[in-house]
Amino acid sequence: MTHPVLTNCPICQHHLTVIQLQCDHCNTVIENKFSLPKFALLTQEQLEFIEIFLVSRGNIKEVEKELGISYPTVRGKLNEVIKALGHDSEQKKAMDESKIVSMLEKGEITPDEAIKLLKE
């Protein structure tokens, strides 16, 4: 029986390092300090969100329907994942603001949703 790889220490919550790999077929063991991919450091909830987002081909309206959450909540979860992957969302903030205004003008979001998004 296999278990998912722990990525954080259960004691101090810092990132863990993989130091041993083993082949299930021939039992070869390799020891070294291995890094985990960024996606392995995401929570299960974040991974499930990414899967739904990708299956929806990035269509936020579809993600809203699938998860039963509002547009601002979808955006918040997306920003959370972006931050967890180590990307700075501040430089994209200006672009996001103009996008929010554009979406408001097109009637894709309500004024209340636009205000909430601009405050985030």
C-alpha cells in the first residue's frame, strides 16, 4: 500500500526533503537530496481546484458552476494557488484591475463583484 508523499513536517510545518527513492521492481535504492515539484507542495484542495480549472479550460463561469461558488471566490482560490506556486501576483494586479473593469463593462460581473475583486 502506498501513501501520498508528505511535503510538510508534521511537527514544525516546514517543507520536507526527499532523501531516498526505491524501485518497486528491482528494489534499487537511490539516496540523495531530491526536490519535489512545486505542485507537490500544494494542498489537496488546491490540487482539486486546479483539476477543475483545467478541465473547464480556464472558464471561470464553468468553475463557478462546478464548485457552486462565486466569481470572486474562484479568483481568490486561483490567486491562492498562484501564490503557493511562488509567483508574485502584485505585478499582475494592475492588469487584473483593467480586466475587472472590462468585465464589468461587458456585464460579465456585477458592480458588487467588481468592488469586491478590486479590494482583494
